[in-house]
Amino acid sequence: MSAALETADNRQNLRRVVIDPVSRVEGHGKVTLLIDEDDQVREARLHIVEFRGFEVFIQGRPYWEVPVMVQRLCGICPVSHHLAAAKALDHIVGAPQVTASAEKMRRLMHYGQILQSHALHFFHLSSPDLLFGFESDVGRRNIVGVAGEYPEVARQGVLLRKFGQEVIRATAGKRIHGTGAVPGGMNRHLSADDRAMLAADADKMVSWSQDAVALVKRLHRAVPELYDNFGTFDSRMMSLVRADGAMDLYGGALRFRDAEGAIILDGVADQDYDQVIHEEVRSWSYMKFPFMHESGPDAGWYKVGPLARVQNCDFIPSPLAEVERQEFVAHGAGRPVHATLAYHWARMIEMLHAAEVIRSMLDDPDLMSGELMASGPRAREGVGIIEAPRGTLIHHYRVGDDDLVSMCNLIVSTTHNNQAMNTAIRTVASRYLSGRKLTEGLLNHIEVAIRAFDPCLSCATHALGKMPMVLELQAPDGSIFERFRRD
């Protein structure tokens, strides 16, 4: 972090610039910049300005309602919440390992979600900045502008997302807020008609995903000094990996690497996450700050998502994506790639992996027949962890003897990336904004850094503990005659 961007102590003498709202992201957030008389940025913060409190809403509800309820957190990644909740509640019904048919249906659903979400983010939300330039005409920086200038790119982006949505519909029952996953398994198989429909387009989706990876690589090669240095900072990384070290977006154990790529903690079981990860609350945001407990909040934070996953695993278990992963890792020349804009490259590698997995799974007979439900001795607590499109997603529930949820804790992908996003915007502000007259294009550099993480701000608005609050009572003449404060 630049010394110029340490927390400003004397705010009264600083000019305040606000980016409100941050555009082309899910949810509501803003950025505040504090600038001194020499136009140097002294402080930059990402604020989450909405509070929804789903963790409290869930308490008191029957546990079997939860996989459907939590999808209302977000219209972009409801499938991820649906599956993480179902995985957590599998433990409640005594089915920590569901049947082969149920797990394969869930996996197919999940990879459809990865495909559609990555396509939406890259083509609709981020490609306008990358294709036209961060300071290009603001009226052009949108998907309509992309469709006009790059019609085939826009077309493929729209149809890739559509295919992913069809996978979700076929497995969850609906494209948004489906009901397929239930505690203990699934409530449907894949129909023969849906299997045939998806199989007919699967090859094309793989090919288009390869095109998307090639597009991102061309952008990197065209301006390497930008793509390698924009918002770049070192940090730890976390993700799930399979027992053999493979990328696994549905299950596995937690692995942490340090900034140099060395594994510092491996094989952390999902049920034990809270022995490793703690959360900090700060007064200026409704979003928590997770960190590795043994290292403390200042040194123990990390980043999650595609950039972490592609480098945290030992290999990707699909051939085309693995070739691309190896090229990506080689780009780091012996150390991890920490460039913020490299999130897009890693994201398209994951989209290719999702397309490959979907294509390979469609021939599996277990999707169309076999037992869907499992059960065993009841439990009172369960944790479900999944790799959502944006990163690691944790659902943790306790259920009483009355079958009602007594405790809910959610640590979503964007929350894990909270410190990383704040560090990215500080780095960008120091490099591109300090000492310059601010323009819309320059301020868009801050938003570009945030968009690279593909944040879901609605999902992330769950604070732990008491919210800071100031209540002022005013007289008719506008004077304040009583003031209450809670920190």
C-alpha cells in the first residue's frame, strides 16, 4: 500500500470525491476519495451502503425452506446460495454424502451457473472497458456499444449465458430461484429432452469459450504494461481444491497459499472453516473483513475467485482448460500472477472448464436415473462450502430440536475479497489519480478495478455485531436538541 494512501487523520482539510454508485456491478456501493491541496489521494475506500441482514431473517425458519429462501440474496448468483445451503443442510438430515445421481445433478447445475455468470460478467459488464478503453466515451462503454463494434463477440457472450441458464433450468426447475436441490439430495433428474437439447449445443459452447480465452490473451499481449501492473498487489489466496489437488468448484477442502505461491495451510475441512477464518467489522462498511485467525486481520487477509483458484489448484481436470491454465501460470515467470486485470483471463479459463465439464457430464446415465435422496442420523449443525463464480462461499447453520434455524452465518465471495478490493482501489488511485485533475474517465479506473473482482454487493451486506448508528432529534427550527450514538 502506498504511504500516500494510509488512513487520513485530518479529514477536515481534505477534499472529498465520491463515486456513487459504482456502476456495472451487482448491488449498491460507493467509493470515497480524500484528496489534499496538492491533489494527492490520501485515502480511498469502498463502502457497502445497503444492509439486508439475511443471517437474521433465516433464524426461526424451518431448515427445509432455507435453500430456496437464500436465493433471494441475489438475482445473479442464486444457484450458488441454493447449493451451498443444501450442502450445509445435508449434514442436518444425516446425508453429508448425497447419492451419485444427486451430486452429479448438483454439479451440472453449478457448472451451468459458473458458465452463465462468467459470460455475463465478462461480456456485458467488463468487456466495454477492455475493448474501448477506460477513458473512452462513456456512452459507448456498454454492451450496446460492444454489439455495434464487435457484434460476434456480443452475440457469443449472450448465447453462452443463455446456454448456462438453460442448464440451470433443466436441473433446478427454473432459470432463477429454482428448487432442485433439497437437504439430502435433489428432487429431479435430467429429462431426455433437456439432455438432447444441451448436448446439441455443447461443442459450440466449448469452442466459443476458447474464443473468449483467446480474446483476453490478445488484450493482455497488446498492452502488457497495463494488464500486468494495473491495480497489482501481492496477497494470500484461498480456494477449495480436490483431494488430489485438482480444481473443484463444487467440493473439496480449503487451501491457502502465500503471496509467493507456497502452501501455508491445506486440507481444511468445510466443517472446520471457523477454526481458521475469523471476521472483523469496521465502522465504515456493512461488509465484514475475513482473515486467517493465526495471522490477524492486518496480515491474514487473502483474495478468492478465479485468479486465486486457477493458481491455487495443481491442475484443472479438463484438458483444454488445463492447457490454458499452464500458459497462465507461466505468465507469472515463477511466482503467482497478482495483477487485478488478470482476473478476467482466469475467469475465461474457468468458463472454458465449465463448458468442458458440462459437455462431458451430459453422457452420464446417473443424471437421468438413480436414487436422488439420502438420509442418516440427524445433526444440529452443518457447513456447506462451494466455489461460487466470484469465489469461495460459506453457509453455516445450526438447527434446533424444533427444526427451526437457530443460527446462520454467511461468508460470501465478495466479503472474502473485501480487503483485496480496497487494496486494489488504493493502488489504482495512487498510480492514476494522484496529482491529476479528476475526470469521469480517470474515476472509471477505480470502477474498473472493482469490476475485475466481479463483486456481488447485495450478497455481501451481512455485518457481524452491532451496526454503528447516529440518531439526531431536530427542533422545528432545525437545531438539534438530542443526539444518540452507538458505535
